[in-house]
Amino acid sequence: MSFPSIFTKNYIINFIILLIPLSYIFGNLALNLNIFLLIIFTFLFFKGNVFHIKYGLTDKLILILFLYILINGFFNNVFNFDFPNAKDQNIVLIKSFLFLRFLILYFVVRFLVSKEIIDYKLLFFVYGFCAFLVSFDLIIQYTFGKNILGMESADGRRLSGVFGDEYIAGGFIQKFFIFLPYSVLLFSGIKNRFFLHFLLLFIFAITLFGVLASGNRIPLLFTIFTLSLIFIYEKKLRKLIGVASLIFLLIFSFLFKTNDRTYNHFNAFKSKSFEFISYFHESLSSSEKVLPKNVYVKEFVSGILTWEQNKVFGGGVKSFFLNCSSIEKDIKIEYIGSCNTHPHNYYLEIATSLGIIGLFFSIVIFSIIFIKSITFTFYSNSMSEIKNLFVPFFIIFVSEIFPLKTTGSFFTSQTGNFLFIILAFVVGLMELNKTRGSYEKK
């Protein structure tokens, strides 16, 4: 590569995109700056052409959802905001307006995908390798008490690795690891079958043990879930995933029986999960109210009770804590305890913030994308090159929107940026396949 070529539009855009996983590691300031630069440089280079794409049904529904969020923010801020002690009396309107940045990000990435500007070979390798390094670093920290940078973890149950005082390393791995095996499959060109299988098995093993070492239990479950989806889609990887899973199961069983920290951590998770199931079984089978059995059930109940205060329109973006805190004191003490900033589930948070209308729009959008994706991958005459690129993004999408899991807040930078980037790739690659197909027919 000659020196002047690094100043081309495509190179600069791809370089900014490649920094996204690193910016997640460095924190929200770095992430927001990274996304800001991506948006600014895309508009600087391509100007109004960013919005000159063929809009499909999904694009239009996403536009309608964001328009509703703006109207909802105005309505709730003017007519439904009765919190005189709130620090900012316009918080709902401001947060609703700021949420528009994810719509702009979505269409920026949609444009870049449609114009085939993305360098997938680099993206898959860099994103996947970042997750691999975080996994390896966590294994070092678990084994020796310090990671590669000499950082210790203050939590006895979880490890943070390079994330310092934030225990989100497992979630990071779960989101990004899939790109490395697909990088090897699609772009490495490795001909030696034994070496190829060994490398992929090594990647799967390091990923699983990295997430296990993090102590993040939901990300571990959804890393296994992601591997299960890869198992369904990629016949050539089934034996390797099976072997990696067997090795992981054997070592996990050994640690569960011999390591007190592992036993206590995951046994508590099992107990709380059964309590969660038991609570809903009792609630559905009994006409009387059932008291929540643990903090996770209380978080779920806090979402339900907060939604019940504003069922149709919700309370507005970032209003959960305020509306939860306004629940009748006796009910709150008995069923919730203290209110959190969000109910730890995307769908509950959308319902409490945007009401049943916003929840309906969100579920419709997710469902349409899901159905179209299944049709695209299994039942259409899609181009193999695009389909191969599409599959890892779709698997991440399914893992991300899965309804029965605890999550971070839907309306934060970390969630919003990641989700709408993934949505843009999933929708964009399907539309690109249509465009190429139409061109070839001509």
C-alpha cells in the first residue's frame, strides 16, 4: 500500500469503523467520539448522498419508531412529567432528541454497506481478534491474579480484565467473538485442514474459557447460545463446536466441584433462576399477589409496576427511575425494594419508556427483520458471498434481541450504538443482495 492511499475516503472510514471495539474498551467517551467521527467523516465525504439509498419496509418502520420517540418525548415532557424535584425538568425531551443519533448512525452504516465501502476482511479480523485478546487476558487474570497489564480484580466473583472497574468483559466477548472464526473461514485461505481445524478449535476454547473466567453468567449462556446458532448454520464447524463444548463441559464440571468460588457463583445463579421460574409459575397459577423471591425478580417486577403507571405511552426515554420511585411506598417496599435506573430487560424498558405503542413498533421491527433473515438464509436464492457475510451479523442480532435475558439499558450509548450498527448491517446486506440480484437480471 502506497503512502498516499491511506488518505482515501474508504480507508479513513474503515479505519474509524475498526476502532469501535477498542473504543468500547476505553469507555463511553471514546465510544461516543468514535461514533461521532464516523458520522462526521461519512457526511463530509458523501454529503447528502448518505440518505440517497433505496428505503425498504424496515427502514421506513425504523423512521416511524424514531418519529414516535420524538413525539412521545414531547408529550411526556409537557403533559406527563410531574417530578418537581428532578434535576432537569426537560430530561425526557432532551434524551428523546439525543436518541436520534442512533437513527443517523443506522443510516450512515446502511449507506456504507449499500455502497460496498466496508472492508469485511479487516472488520472480521479486528473485531474478532479484540474479543480473543480480552478472553486470553481474562484467563491470565483468573490463573495468576493479574492480567497482562498487571491489573487486579476487586470482585471475588467476577473478573474485569482490561475494563478496570467495569465487569462487562464477558458481554464484550459474547458480542464480538463470532467474527474471528468467520474471519478464518471466509478470508484466511488456509488449505491445511488439520491446522484450520486446530486454529478454530483453539479460538472456540479460548472464547468459552475467557467468558467463564469473567464470571458474567448471562454472557456465558449467550456465548453458548451463539455457538449453537453457528452449529446450525455451519455444517463444517459442527464437529469442532461439539469437541470444544465437550472440553469446556468437562473442565467446567471439574471447577464446579473443586473450586469454591466457581461453585458458589454458578450454584447461586442456578438457585436464583429456579426462584425466577417459580415466581412466575406461582403468579400465573394464583389469584393472589406473590412476593418476589430475589433481587432479579424484583427488577422484573419493578418494570411491570412502572409500566402499569403509563401503559399506553410510557413515561418517556430515561424516565424509569423517576416513575419507579413514584410507585406507592408500601408497594415499592414490599415488591421492589429500591428502584434502579432501568429494569435490566430491553423489552420491559421499552414498555416503561415508550408504552405499549413503542413496544409494539419495536417487536414488529425485530420480527420483520428476523423473518426476512430466515427467508434470506434458508429459502432464497441469495448470493453465497453476501450470505456468508450476513450470517454472523444475524446471529449477533438474534442473541442481542432475545427477550428472555437480563440486559443493560436499551437507551445507553453502549447498547444503542452496537444494536443499531448490527441492525444496519443485517438490513443493509439483505438490501444489497436484492440490488445485486436486480442488476444481474438486467
